[in-house]
Amino acid sequence: MSEYRYDVIVLGGGPGGYVAAIKSAQKGFRTAIVEKSFIGGTCLNIGCIPTKALLSSAEAWASIRSMRDFGITIEGASFDFTKIMNRKDRVVKQLRGGVEFLMKKNAIDVYAGSGKLSGTNSITVNNDELTSEYIILATGSAPSRPPIPGLDGTNVVTSNEMLSLEKLPESMVVIGGGAIGIEFAYLCNTLGTKVTLLEGLEHILPQEDEQIAAELAASLKKKGINVIANAMVKEISDVPEGKAVSFNLKGDDENIQSQTAELVLVATGRTPITENCGFAENGITIEKRAVKVNANMYTGIAGIYAIGDVVGGMLLAHKASAEAAVAVDNIAGIKSEMSYRAIPTALYSSPQVASVGLTEAAAIAAGINAKSATFQFRAIGKAVAVGEREGNVKIVINIDDNKLIGCQAIGPHVTDMITGVTLAIENEMTVQQYAHSVHAHPTLSEIFHEAAEAVMGHPVHM
């Protein structure tokens, strides 16, 4: 390896890339990382972390408004949107500084600039060619921009621009009912914006359990969000009120409807970044705009691996980090394969939504003899005590061997609590084994134990 400047170069500094760099350095490899923007990538700088910081402010405001239910009166409460945004910036800066420190601590060379694969053993950045025996591609993703007329007009933004708003819009139309669209819809609605949420498919959260999605839609509507499914957006145009979003309901092409608002957020998903990166020119296979890899995260080109959003699938930070560990293990000669059996999802609206594994419908469609059972938060003592009774947890099992194969949850703090059942599914535990795990009382997490008991036919508190 002496002819190469580095042992491993990572192209992209997001939660896949910087984890890959740290793990490479920990294994003794001379490591470099190339990042065109800020270390930490989309998730830390313009994604997961800043949105959660903003949502925490919204949740605090919602909590203040519900204090009367707890016998507490708060007079004259208000919020300052500028200070909310400033707090978000401080959170991002602190965490980014932590990752930058980890780069120094692990003796990782950081190159700031747009890197490009210039050969099967080289990356070019800022006219400097870096060479390495191994390269890990982790270029991430960018907001998708569907071909809607008027999309490039003023006051039409993506999630990136939402994080730098100087003031809250009085009204907003959100195009896209996935996690990104729902989180921003909930955030702005909680702070006083009039929000309409348009989803082109039959229900919001189209990748999630249909029952869970329906319950979330009902909850959002109860909060005042105008949720419209099967809405096929035709055009965004300027009107005196600001912007008009024209759409028709699926199957009703002649009846064009319109929603007007001050701001339009386009939240129609994200697309892997593979263009202008030198991938195809150096033999990397691109399928459906993503880099093709095998279970070892190997591209098929000697020494080149790829991880994270750029390989497609579930575009999640924790999936990228897990893939990073697999790629580095294989570079180090430790045979490792990525398992997607139990990758949890998390949505931070109120109520929260979390899931892992298969839905019952997906399991049956795959030929699995599956069944499920649901338990309600309103029957959990801690949920009643803290005033968080909305939602439920559904457990899905394979009837043939009683193994846990899926879980879908909606309710308080389910994004934090999904980890326990994720561990059970990943390790192919039976529902009996999971139910034998004692859950502390009184806690919200008891609901997962109760749902497991329910799927076996003998719930205690139902």
C-alpha cells in the first residue's frame, strides 16, 4: 500500500461517510475524508438534527398550551421565531464541532471541496489528486424536484431552504406526505401557520402501515392541518395571495382544485447524488439513479465500496452508519454483510410514528403466514398519567415459527422505544422470548410487551 497516499479515502462526510472514516482510522488505516460542504453532511447540518431542534421548540410550545390540563396556568406566554432558529443553529454548530473534533482525534485528513472519482484509486478535490487503495463512496442525496410547472418560482422551497427561514409564513402548502413533509407541516402548524398537506398516493406515509397512516392523518386534521390524499399536483402559479397550487384528485382529471398560500414546500423525497461524480466514467454501475452494491457494500470495481443514500433503499442516517461499518470490515478483511431485516424508521410529528420490519400486509404479500395484534396507549398507566393517551403499537409475527417480523407504532416517544423490538427482530426472537423480557412499570414501553401478549392471545390490560 506504500504507493498510495492513503489506505482509505471516503467521499462524503455525512453519517455514513464520517462513521466510515472513523472506523477506518480505528483499524489503523491512513484515512482521508472529502466533504463539499460541512462535515456531518445533510443529516447534521440541513436534515435530521436541525429539524429535531426546531420540533423540540414546537413541542415545548404545544406543551405550554396544554398546561391547564395539568392544573398549571401560564399567562402571557409567547415565542420568538428568530430565537428558535438561533437555537437550532447553536445545536448544529455544537454537534458539527464534535464531529470535527473526532476527525482530529482519529488523525483523519479532512479535505473541503467537491470531490470527484478520477480513477479507480483516486479522488480529485480542489485540483489535488488523492490516491488510495480503497475508496468509499458516500455522496448522499439531495431533495427531489419533480417536473411541476412553476417549481422554480419564488417562495417555492425545499427542506433545505425551510431551515433558513427568517419568518414563519402565515400559510403554507406542503407537496409530499412523507416524513419530511409531515414534520414541517406539524412544526409550522404548531407555531401558527395555516397548512395544507398534499399527497399524491392513497394515504400519507405510503411506505408505512395503512392503519397507522390513517390514524396520523386523523390526528393532523384534528390539529387543523388540511390533509388531502390522491392529490396530483399540476402547477404552481403566482396569485395576489402568494402562490396557488393546482391539483386534481386521482381519477377526477377534469375537476381542477387549487390551494393558495404564502409559501410552498416541495417535500417529494430525496434522490441519490451520482451525477458529475465520476462514477459511471470509472465503471461504477448506476441503477435507478443509485450506485449498485452487493451485501458487502462492494461496487464490483476493485477497492471501491459505496454506502448510505447514494446506494438507494431507505434513505436513513442510521442505515448509512450501519453500512459504513460493513464496508470497513470488508476492507479490513473481515467478511461482513449488511442486513436490512430490522432497519427502524422514525417520524417526529406529534404523535410520533416508528416502525421496523414488515407490516402485516407486506408479510402476507411475501407469502408469509403472518398475523398481528394492536394495543392502545390509553390502556397504559404511564400514558394516562402523563396525558399522552393517543396511539397504539402493533406487533407482527410469523405464525409458522412465532418469530417477530414487524412492529408499527404511533404515539408518545415511540421513536425512542422502537429499539427494543428492533433488537428482537434482528436476532430472530420469538414473540414468547420477547414477552418474557420484563418491562419496567410504570413506563410507556410497557405497551410493546402488552402488544406481544396480545398477539399471543392473552393481553393482561385489554
